Amino acid sequence: MEVKKKLFRISGKFLMGDKYQKFEKEVVALKKEHALELVYSDLGSKHKVKRTQIKIEKIEEEEVE
């Protein structure tokens, strides 16, 4: 049985100082939940923002070959 990975294009905004900064990230994961976790983790470590300061606006999903 082959596991199909998917490409997730996630966009939204996060609070940086007193303004929201837009972002768009592409991640490869098995499930949408895993992709979201990667985005939260990446933004949190790079920009020191909490998960409650990140607003996800759109998630697009594609099959990866």
C-alpha cells in the first residue's frame, strides 16, 4: 500500500507587533492537520508568535507524484 503525500498551500496572516503580516507557505504532508502543525511551528519559531496570533484564511490541496 502506497501512502500519497499531498502539497498544501496555506495562506493567512499573523500578528507582528501591532499589525497583521500576510503569509503563504507550501508544505508537503500526509494530512491537512499535519500541514497546519508545520505552519504553526515554523511561524512560531521564526517570528516568535503564538498560535492564537496566526489566522489561517485558505488551504489548497494538491496530489504530489
